[in-house]
Amino acid sequence: MKIAVIGDIRLNLPALEAILANARFRKVDQIWNVGNTLGDGLFPNETIQKIKEEQILSILGKVDRQILGDKHKKLKKSPQPDKWLIFSRIYEALTIPNREFLKSLNSRERFELEGKKILLINQLPGFKDTLTPEIEARIMIEIADKTTADLIIYCHPNQPSTARKIKNTWFVNTGSTGGSTAKKLQSNYCILDFKPRSFKVRQHRVKYHKFSLKSLKSDEDDDDDYEGFEQNPLTLLFPANPDQEYTSLPPESFEDPNEKLVPVIKLASDCLSCKYMLSHSYQVARLALGLFDKLQSLHHFGTTERFWLWSGAILHDIGWIIGRQGHHKFAFNIIINTATLPFFKRERFIIACLARYHRKSIPSVHHLHFATLEPADRDKVFVLTAFLRIADGLDSTHQNLVSDFDCKIFEDKVLIECKSAHPALEEYQMAMTKGSLLFETIFQRKLVIEWQPA
């Protein structure tokens, strides 16, 4: 009998799918998962559904228990609020059936196979992230003196898959399924080949692609000839008027525009598989930056803030990868945890907040991630969020109806004159509903939107 053993999936669906395909090719009979299924991946419900569909025998890991239990709530007031925030977002993204499925799992499993006593456990007792091979060997000797198991399967995510015999007990480390370095996208797992009187252990490494969106794309998406606003998102940062000093150059924090711009577009393209969703993001970015430029005399921000607004607009809907419900919160989670985004911690939180507040509630000091920002940065988030919410409302039907607009500033109001070839009542209503309160509170002027034929 052939058994594939995996661990540390971290909600990395592409890596899991690659291992399942490799295991099927090698004709395994069963798959065992030693925990830490949850993590910072982008596919919470899809990953759990895949585990259920494939009938993978699973146990709970340390991270799973932290996310599913009450312990992660204690981190809210600890020196690790970022970790609490990540765990909370993952928990909120899980559907109730998937939460209940995970909660039904045990922390360890014991059984016999081909006369061998087997123990599945997530981590060895005394496990630490910085566990050295010498300390790990000493722990194994102590366990081997006390255990009755012939085979202990566990996961040390910071080491490759290994197998070693200590006295009469075999210790098999599955390695990490979902973890990888930035340069190498490869998963680790082992195959145990049980015979009547013996078994063999083979380590395998499988390459995978970072995003696996085929399951999220419909057949109609591939043949979609949607003709929306076709704008190169890179050019949005460079308006036609070069006389304005604050818009003539990209942010001063980097010299090469591609250093930060291209990874943002890449993430949006990977998460928003539908053409009309990408087109909507580009349209919202165009409208938001237009508001930023035309109202610069009110806010007096510069190129750095403009870049934040551009990034927040391009990424504001990436949470749709898990569906509409709560997508603004999941977009925050993705931006905070995606290592390919070359943001400093401060600007990463600011941009993530823009995505978080583009719909539903407005920024509030009662929200931990917003409260941890410096007061000056909170003010910037307020202003940029107001622009983003208005811009998002002006393309609420995703039809790119607003071809152009102009802004007129008065002492008591700001007039936005939109040009549209078709009636855009829903755009008007949504722009006012989403953006008027925040805008009017910040600038102490009434927001007025009017329409003109293009």
C-alpha cells in the first residue's frame, strides 16, 4: 500500500493540487495530512473543499488550532497585532461548514497498518521554529525511549522532508507543502510504500505555479470579448499635464517605476481573472487619480500619496477571489501577506486600508489595523479613501460609462461634472452613497455630481 504524507499546506491550493497530481501519477492509495492546513494562502475554502473531496486523512496543527480557537483573539492586545489580524481574516473567510469540518479533526491519530504502529502528529514535543538538527535529534531520542509507535509522521516546515530511524522508531518529516522560497516554487511530500514486513520512504519535490485560477474561471470568461476601458495601468501614474510637480514623476521612494508598479498589476491580474473585473479596476484607478489631481488644491498631497491611491485602486477588488461577500476585508489580508508586493510596512498597511474601506464601513479608530497608523497617516487614508469610494461608485455597473469629468471647487461645495454617452443613474447613486459623507466631512463642502452627454 502506498501512502502520500503531506503537511503545512498553508491554504496554498496550487501547491496542493500539484502534489495531488503527482501522487496520482505515482498511484498512491491514500493521502495523510499532518496539519497546519490553514495559513496565509489565498484559497481558504477551495483548499478545505479539495481536502474533503479527495478524502485526505487530516489532523489539526498548531496554526489550525490558533485560528479556529480563541487563542488568536488574545493576540489582539499583544505585541503581535498583525498576527491576530491575519488569523482573524482567515477565520472570517472560512465558511461555517468548513470551520466545522476543521474543528471535527483530532490533534493526532494512532492506528496500525501492515503490523506497524503509526502516530500522526503535527509537531514533535519541544518544537521551535529555529529547531536545530542537533536539538531535534535529542528530542527524537527522548521520544523513542518512551513511545510504542513504530512510525511517527510529523512536519517541520523549515526543513526539507526527511526520514530517520532512532532506535526502533522511524521519524518521517513531510516537509512543507505550501511553503517555498521566493525563487523556488516547490512543494515537499513523502510516499510511504508499505509491505507485509517492511516499508520504504521516498521524498519528493514538486514544482508548481503560484496561481491556479482555472477552477475560478468560467467557460464564458475565456471567450469573453468584453470591450471596456482599455487603459495601460502603468500610464495612469503619469498624467498628460507635466507642469504639475506632484504628478510629473513616480513616488520618490523608488527610481525605476517597474520596481513597484509591475508587481501590483501582476497581483491584480492573477486575482482578477475576468477581463471586466480588471477593466473596472483600471477605470476606478483612472477616476480616483483624476479626483486626486483636480482637487490637489484641497488636499496638498504629493507623488507618494498618489502612488498609494493608484495601488489601492488597482488592488481594491482582489478579494473577489473568494467571492463578493467580505471581499474588501480579504483584499486587505492579501495585500498585507503577499511578499511579492515591494511595499514598506507603513505603506503596505496604508494601501491595504484603502482596499479595506472602499466599501461598507469607513475608517475607524475602533479597527485595530487603522488605529495602529500614525495620526498623519490616518488623515491620508481618510482623504484617499474618499476619492476611491467616489471613483468606485462612478463605475458601479462596471460598464466604464464615465468617459471624462471635471471638478469645480466653490466655498461651500465641490461640483463633479461627469461626461457619459449613456444614462448613469446607478453610478450617480452609488458615488453619492459611498463617498459623499466621508468627502463632505473631510473637506467641509457639499459634494454635487452632475452629468453631461459625452
